[in-house]
Amino acid sequence: MQASHCLTNHHHSFKWAHSDHHHNRRQKPIAAVAAPIKPKKKTHSMPQEKIEIFKSLENWATQNVLPLLKPVEKCWQPQNFLPDPTLPFDDFTDQVRALRDRTAELPDEYFIVLAGDMITEDALPTYQTMINTLDGVRDETGVSDSPWALWTRAWTAEENRHGDLLRSYLYLSGRVDMLLIEKTVQYLIGAGMDPGTENNPYLGFVYTSFQERATFVSHGNTARLAKEGGDPVLARICGTIASDEKRHENAYSAIVDKLLEVDPTGAMLAIADMMRKKITMPAHLMYDGKDPHLFQHFSAVAQRMGVYTADDYADILEFLIGRWRLEKLEGMTDEGRRAQEFVCGLGPRIRRLQERADGKAKKMKPLSAKFSWIFNREVQL
């Protein structure tokens, strides 16, 4: 979330972080600017022989990854949390009125973060596409019965409920401009994403492990704020979504765990590679047709609200280092050991950099921005 001044480094919650070229990439309609000259992206960086590793892990994935999905009949659905449209009209409107009463005391900043989370969830087609670019695990036919493909389709189906539910709740609340939110979703899906995963499932599964934990943290914090703000139903919604994200994090983390077991150097190098690039937020190309710095502004509000902060980024990194037992990993080449040293020392380094940025930010005049999602009202960043 780099903006043109120091403060954005302070508000740069590292989850939303992305390297400099991301900030300079198109944040405006395609027709509005000439196409920039882009550096050639690295693609298909996994050596062919490593595809066999994923083939050999199919039985393991069937036994250890697929059970982390829930059968459809045991899953919640958005309608479980929303006013019942089959009720007589007066009863239905009473339920909508109760929803609006509950959300009345929540501040504008909360709805900016909730809308940004919903938009991110709604760009799900991009994320399924990204996973299906990964060599060795993609769904080759659209109905492949490999465990990797079965996981990706069912994961997508579970995730699909998140944006649907948040969208409906925002719509009924009357607190946001749904037309501008819908435009933002369309721009975002059209723009895609650039996570730096190079069609490489080693990199892809490191990325998804980190991101699923990040969304678990973020939705958990919106749940807490909704409860404190007087909307227990919205708190339950965000908490329920967070619980899905946690289960998905467990699946992706287990895959990386297995890769560290069967190919410690290859997996360690992949973790270091993604950490050097910084984990980009899936919605880093967010745009509403108006604000070319929308993503940076949204991220700054999320940081200030405590929904997702730079400390959370460092916490997630350190959690995964512990989860994967990286400090104790053995059996690597010299290159792997250097990568291990880099990753295991990164958490304190990130925190030191953030403390420095925080110090600079405190000396600066507070900034604000208008958000189309809340009818162009202005909030502090």
C-alpha cells in the first residue's frame, strides 16, 4: 500500500503490501491510459521433474487435504443469516428494519473495511483462475477427478458464499453505495492480480497459506468490531467466514508442510522467494472508476481500524515459521540454509522497519480521503 508519501509506509499493512511496481501499475480504466511497458514476468519456474512430486502426493492429498472440505449439506449458506424473503411483506420489512437498526451505530470506517473485504471476496473468479495456472495441480478438464482439482473446485464453492453473504448484508444495510461497490468488483475482476507465483505450486501454496491466515485475521477483527458496535448478527457472519478461512489455511499449510518433508530445499526456497516479493493482497489492483489510489486508501483505513495491520503481517509470518518448524528444518543444500536464515530472521526485521515508519508517521499531519463506497464522505487515513 505504498502511496506518494511517508505515511503510507506507516499504513502499509504488510498483508496489503506489494512491491513498488504494483503501485505504479494501472489503477485507471484501460481506455484512460497508454499501456505501460511491463517487465517480462517469470513463468513456469517449477522444473518439469518436480511435477512428479505432485503426482506422487495425490493419495496423500486425498487423505489429508480433501477431508478439510465440508459437505454441502453441512455447510452454512448466506440465507441462514439474512432476512427471510418468504415471510409476509410486513414481517420481512421488520427483519430488514432490525438489521438497519443494528448497523446504525457502526462508523463509516467500518463499512469501508467491510466493503473492501466483500469486494476482495467477490473477485473469486480471479483466485480460482490463479490456482488453475499452477503447473502439476491445475484442473486440466474442468471436471478433473484429481484431488488437486477436486480441492480447488470445492474450495471455490465454499469461498463463493463469503462475498454473497457480505454483499447481501451491505445491500440491506443501506449504509453503502452498492452501485460503486459493484463497479469496483467489475474493475477488479477485469484487472486480475499479480501474486508473483510464476505458475509454480510451491510458490502458489505458500501464497495461499499466508493469504488464508490473513483473511482469517481480518474477518475475525471485523467480527470483533461488529460485536463492540452493537451488531451481534454481523459479528456472527464475520466470525463464521473467518472460521472457513482458518480451515482453508490449515489445508494449504498442510500442503507446504508436506513439501518441506519431501523436498526441504525446494520448499524453503519457495517460502523465501515469496517473502522477498512480499505477499500481495489479492485486491491490490482495486479501482472504483474514481480514485486511482483506492487500494492504498482502503488499506490505510484497515490499518487504522486494527482490522489488518503491519504487525499482523509479521505475526502471520512468525506463526507460519513455527507451524512449519522452519528453524529446525534440516537436510537442505547451502542455498536452502541461506533461505532458511533469511526467512527466520525476517519477522523482527519487519517490526523494526514498521516502528521506524510509525515514528515518521506520528510527525506528519493526518491525511484523509473520500470514499465513493460511502457516498463520497471523507474519513481519516
